[in-house]
Amino acid sequence: MMAAALLHIPMAPVAHPSADLFLVGCAAALSMVAGLFFLRFWRETRDVLFLGFAIFFLMQAGSDAYEITLRHPNLGNAWVFLMRFSSRIALLAAILWKNTGQARARR
């Protein structure tokens, strides 16, 4: 019974909504910069791992930018979750592709 009560604790109100939006905006901008750097590295080397990191950071920037536009950004959203989940899947796929490709090249 106690565990069920703990699952329904409401979240605390945001103390400084403008500061929270500013910080999420900074995270989005920095993720965009990191994604563009990895995209440049991928264009120079054509390494799949750089492409995976570029996709990861650009999708993170997009999800953060979309989160800023939400009415209640701290409540969670299915689209934000799906964007972040798919960015992690893309990064994991790039890591696996790189590792299996390296193993095939050694044989």
C-alpha cells in the first residue's frame, strides 16, 4: 500500500520557469553545436561512429527545442521520449556497426 502511494506523489512546481527554459535552450544549442561538429567529422572521414554521434546530438537538440514549446515541459511527453529513445538506438546501432565492421575487416 505504501509503494502505491509513493507512485502518485505530484511533482513540485517549477521554482524559476524562465531559468529552466533558458537552461534547456542552452542544452539544445550546445547539443546542436556538438552534432554539427560530429557531422563535419563524418564528412571528412565517412566513419559511421561519427554519423551516429551526429544523429544522437542533433536529435537531442531537436527534442530539447520541442520541449521548450510545451505548455508543461516537466510533465513528460511521448514524442520527446520517442525522439530521445530513437537517438540512443541510433547511437547504439552505430557503435555495434563500427565494432562488427572492425571484426569483419580483421578476418
